[in-house]
Amino acid sequence: LTDACRKDSHKPPAATLGGDILPTADTCRFLLQQAKRILSPVRIPRKERPGWLLRQRDTIHRQPRGIVGIIGTWNYPIYLNGIQILHALTAGNGVIWKPSEVAPLTAKVIHRLLLESGYPLDLIQSMEPTREGGAELVEADIDHLVFTGSASVGRKIATRLGERLISSTLELSGNDLVLILEDADVELASRAAWFGATINNGQTCLAARRVWVHRSRHDELVKNLKSLIDQSKGLRLALDSQCDQAQELIDDALNQGAEKIQCERCEEGTFPPTVLLKVNPSMRVFREATFSPLLTVMPFDTIDEVLSADCECTSALGSSILTSDVRRGREVALKLETGTVGRH
């Protein structure tokens, strides 16, 4: 598996082991331990019924959807594809999987291992890893579709599936917020934001992108980030289009008055990890998703200022809040328009 990932996308074995193989193995263990309980019928307690259903007895039964189509992704080709396939199979579904064209060798290994593990040959079908295959699967005779990818493609898929009244699970683009309050550990915040921006070479939907830091801690944070950049090197991205799009966002920001701190140790074919300063919500880099090691830093004075500006970004898959005050962190988290929030 690590060899296939390295050949597909230049991912180092250690990154594949930590970011793909171990989480997938943990998912297998979780399903072995918990699937029977999760999928078992659930009786509804009487106290949870409205009065007009007082004498009624209700049970929820978990039933398979039928045929689940999965349009796979390449940035975590074992983990993201593997857990979606395993969840569908464990729940009693059949799977038609369209692997990413960027990770064809990894897909072959995954499919072979699934078949060797004892799944019936006709229960999981693997399509050819082509771009055209995704559109074909959307039109196929399926009962549910799972897609991981960009918001623009996801919007088209959702529109077509809606016309066909077929349900879907879509994990789309992120442009995640990191909120650093005045009582935060700035050294930890710096390392956390840098790790979040560069993990998997920045090719993660939940990567850190937009850092809002209280103005009183701004200079300290920037100093720490400069030190981290000085220790970094250029990172190899899977697609040339990712480099081009990231450079467009950087150029757009610089043309509007932003400043950049950029890694200078870059081999040919790599992208320099970059931090942009003096960014504002009107810039494309604030509003658009990117799959690159690109981080923006903005100072703030009040939380209301952050909440108001945060609405300008619609790709908020996740967020992080760094504060020593747990209660305040929870209060702010409930006001963010985001899928998940972590406190550090």
C-alpha cells in the first residue's frame, strides 16, 4: 500500500502509514466492535412519543440502501476510499467504486485486498479510474452516492441526483478557520496552524487556511510562523493545476495589498509553503478553497468582527479555536458556521 501511494502521488511511506493505513485499520476495529450494536433495531421508549401516539409501539430498523456508488478521492486514497467502502459493505450494501485517476495503483491494491479478505466478487465492483467514470456513475442505476471532492463538482452532482431523487453523501471543499484568542498559547497555536496548513503537503480538505489572531498576539504569531517557514522546504503537489490555482490566489492577494512570507528552499517541481499577511475577506484567498500549503493571517479586535467576516467564506468544513477558557471557546464555537469545531 505504501509503495502504491508513493508511485501514485509521491507520498512518503510514513505519511501513508500515519494518515491512511492506521486510521483505516482503526475503522475496521471500530466496525468489528460496534457495527452490530449500531445496526440493530432500536425500540423507541414511550416517554419519547407524543401523547397522541401513547399506545403505539415503534421500532427503528436499519436497512441497506441497496447499491452505493462511491466516487473516490486521491489525497488520502486508502483511508477516505476505504472507510466509505467498508461502511457501505458492513451495512449490507453492494458497492460500485470509481477510484480516482490520480491514484490508480493504490486502487488496485485496495480492491485486491478487499476481495482477498472474503467479500463476494459481485458485492464490490471497481470501475476503471478515469475522470469520465464519475459522470457515468452518477447516471447509473444506484440507490445512494458518496462523493468526496470540490464544491463545484459536488454542486453539479447534487443537482443531477436531486432530479433523479437519489440520496447522496457529499464531503466537499474546505477553507478552514483557526481562531486564536488573546489567552491562547501562541507557540502551540503557531505549530498547530502550520501543521494544519502543511499536513499531506496541504492537500487536505480540513487543512488550516484562515488564521484570525487577536491583535495583541499577532506579531508574536507571525514571528513564530517565520521561523517555521525558514525550517521548511518546497512540497510536491499531486497536480500542476493545484500549483497554478494557489499561485493565482497569492497573486490576487498581493495585487490587493497583501504581503507574503514564503519558503525559499524549493526544488524543481515543488510548491513553496506560503503565509499571507494583511489579508481581508474581499480577497479570493479568503473565500476560495485551495489544495496547497497556503495560510493567511489576519488580526482581529472583537469576536463579532470575526463572526461577521467569516460569513464571506462558504467552504467552512471545520474550525479550530485556541483558548485556555473552555466556556468561552464553546460559546464562540456555537456561533461559527462550520461543520466541526476543535478546541486546543
